[in-house]
Amino acid sequence: MKFTNAVVTGAAGGIGRALAARLRSEGTHVVLADIDADALTATAGELGGEAVPADVSDAASMAALAAAAPDTDLVCLNAGIVGRDLGVPWEVSAEDWARVFAVNAGGVSNGLRAFVPGMLASGRPGHILITASLAGLVTFPAGGAYAASKHAVVALAEQAALSLAGTPIGVTMLCPALVRTGMSPEGEDPADIADAALTAIRAGRFAVVPDGWGGEIERRGRWLASGEQPSLPNVPG
Ligand SMILES: NC(=O)c1ccc[n+]([C@@H]2O[C@H](COP(=O)([O-])OP(=O)(O)OC[C@H]3O[C@@H](n4cnc5c(N)ncnc54)[C@H](O)[C@@H]3O)[C@@H](O)[C@H]2O)c1
């Protein structure tokens, strides 16, 4: 499936930029959206895309983005922040809890509200890519508001996939481990993550999970089902 008109949030850098670059290389018209207007203008100029500054945590801003991007057939709800504190829950400030949830979970829910009704009304095939994280599939003791917000993003992606089953709109959820971006100095190349996401979309797959983590995700499911106490994830060697 070749996409005609794509929107990517958090597109000024990192994974969003890599998604936009990959789509541009396929000839897709891409609307790049980001809260960092200067970086956005520079990236859109380099990639030959259209820059629309937007704050994903603001429902009106996302509605304006959708209005500026008619006939969208691929929406990548990718923008996210780590927050200031990656500690245990009671050590994270109330402000951090609110902002991280507003951007990470609110960015996805605002995106779904802004784009899905129009995509359904068009009757045309389309797809929604949601960037969650491995941090939303397994749980460590700390991880601050980020980890909990990404569990919320996983639930939102599942809700969207279940609700849109049987419609022409597909849903894929990207759950990377570490990726070398503004968020992390180490990890995988964002271009490889973008490739994996587009390959999964075209294969009709729901989740993109890093190699080696499937067993830990299953183990979490088993203790949730059995009532046992949780235990630390084993990081695959
Ligand atoms: N880098 C990693 O290790 C990693 C791992 C798993 C998941 N992720 C997820 O990937 C996504 C992309 O992150 P990245 O790694 O490319 O980080 P990044 O910091 O390089 O890029 C994130 C982009 O989102 C933008 N942004 C932040 N708040 C915004 C807002 N309110 N509205 C619009 N744009 C906003 C930033 O300006 C930035 O350009 C995030 O959802 C992140 O949680 C990243």
C-alpha cells in the first residue's frame, strides 16, 4: 500500500523525522507537525514536506492540523516526551504527571478524535500508526510518568484497533526499546525503526515489538492472570 497523504506528529526530529523521510522517499506528500516550529521548518525544508506547527496535547491544535491536512490516508501519532523525572511514582511531581500524560496519551487521543471521523467518512482505506514504547508493554519499578503514560498509549492503540476492525482504517502500534534520538543518546537507528513500522503496516500487523522481548510480555500476562506478584523484567542478552 502506497500512501498519498501522510501526517506525522513529532516530525521535527528522531523517529518522526525518520518516518517522514521514509514516506517522502516513496513519493508520499507529508505534513510534518511538531511543537518546535523552528526545527520543524528546517526538517520540512530538508525533506520537501509541509510544516504545520502543532501541540498534540491541545485538542484545538490537533483539529487545526487535521483541517490543514485533508485526504490524509496515514496518520502517525508519534510525538512524545520523557518528562523530567524517571523515578518511582511518588517521587514524580504532579506537574510532570500532568504534562507527560497530556502529551503522550492526550496526543494520541486528540489525534484519533481529530482524524478518525473524517477518515471513516471518506470511505477510503487508511492507516493510523501509534508510537507507544516497550515501556508500555513491560513494567519496571521506576520509569516515572513516562512508563505509565505509555501503558495508556498501548490501551488507546488496542481500543482503536478493536473499534476500527472491519472498517477500511487499520491500526499499527510501534513499541521500540531504545532508539538514538533527542530522547536517547543510544539505541537503534531511527531509520530502521521507521522501516520496521512501515513494513508492519503493509503486512497488516498490529504491534512492532523489539526482538527478544516477547517472552517477557507473555510472562507479565501470566502473573496478571494468576494473581501472582509482579517481578522485574529480564532484559534479553
Ligand atoms: N528514543 C527512544 O528510545 C524511544 C523508545 C520508545 C518510544 N519512543 C517514542 O518515540 C516517539 C518519538 O520520540 P523520539 O525518540 O523520536 O524523541 P525526540 O525527542 O527526538 O522527538 C520527539 C519530537 O516530538 C516533539 N514534541 C514534543 N512535545 C510535543 C507536543 N506537545 N506537540 C508536538 N510535538 C511535540 C519534539 O519537539 C520532538 O521533535 C515518542 O512517542 C517516544 O516516546 C522513543
